[in-house]
Amino acid sequence: MDLRGFELIVFVLAAFVPSLLYMVWIRNTERYGREPYGRLLQIFILGATLSVVIAVVLELLLMVFLDTNIERVYEILGEDPTITSVILAVIIAPLVEELAKALGVFRKRKSISDIEDGIVFGAAAGLGFAATENLLYESSAYFGNGAEAFIATTIVRSLSSALLHATASSLFGLGIARSVRQRKSWVPYYFGAALIHGLFNLAASFGLLYEGELGASAYLFGLVTAFIIALVGVKMVRGKIRELERGARAAP
């Protein structure tokens, strides 16, 4: 095996193994009626492939539209060279990606037998998306800045972005499950997922926005805040699964 082949294996393992382990962890939060791995892997793969392609295409189209109307944006928000990056990270990416990630959950919605199934399905979709996204960021860090940057990026994204995608998509998955089982609208859950995603991206962008005023501490504050959002989010996801399962078993 040549060096490039070895590097590719390392990149794939670093990006996909944490997401797959998180999927198992969230799935096993249920004590009864756990979803079969085959079904979850199908959703995971859709999130890692088709959802990523759809998100990239839509984001590029929306960025082109934004660029052609940038003067109007400057009139409203003020002329700031970072504004397009912020709009992409905080508004466009969350709205587009949360809808794209839900593709696998919608495709498997007939398999939702309990409300908590939607949470697990959503987590699988989000973690698949996160794995491919992390593969791109982590490999770019390696080729741009070397092994140390690759290791640091892998650790940070595995402990933050992967969990964020799982959390936000779980919320949307909960909404899809309630639309299937209880005939409720999934739309509020979609916007809730996009809001969580947007807040996380805003925290992650805090250093870029306020480096001039706060220096390096702006990056530290943003990173810590992003970690808190991701970790608290996944804790709430697992708590919700347990709550729904207890309620279902206590029902007559």
C-alpha cells in the first residue's frame, strides 16, 4: 500500500468511526425495541452521501444568489466583508443541511413504530452527514497544515460538530415521527433543528467575528460555547429517548 492509500484509510477511519460509535451509543439508549443496525446504516449512508450532495448544491446556488444581491445586504446589515460567511454559516447552512439530512428519515418513515424511533433515525442521518463533512475538513487540515492540525481538527470536530449534527437531526426526526404517529406538523421541529444548528455555527464563528476586539479569547469562548451546545444537546437527546420509552411502557 502506498502512502496516499494509507492516508486515505486514516482519514476515513478518523471521520467515520466516531460517528458510527455515536450512532451505536444513541441507539442503545433504548432498552427495548432497538432499531436494527441494517436500517440505521442505510439512513447513515444516505446522510453521508446523497444528503451531502444535495446540501452542497443548494448552498452553492444560494450563495450565488446572495453574492448577486450583496449590495442590498450591505444596505440592510452594513458593509462588512465577513457578512457573507456569517449568513452562510448561521442561516443558509442550517436551513439547507437540516432539510437535506432528513431525507433518510423521510424515506424510512414507514418503519417508525414508536416516537423515539424518529430520534434515533435522525441521529443516524445527522451522524452520516457529519462523517463526510469531517472527512473533508480533517483531510484539508492535514494537507494544509500537517499532522498536528489533522489531529486537532479530528478531536475538535468529533467532540462538537458530530454531536451537533446528531442533536439537530434528532429533533427533526422527533418531529417526523410525531407527524407519522400523531399527525402533528414536523415544520416547527425543522426550524428548531435549524436554530440549534445556527446557534452552534454562530458560536463556532465567534472568533472570526470578534478577534479584533477580544483577540484569541474570542476563539476560545466560541469553541467552549460550541462544545457546550453539542454536549448538552446530545444529553437531552438521550434523555428524551428514555422519557418517551418510559411513557410508552407505562401507558395502558
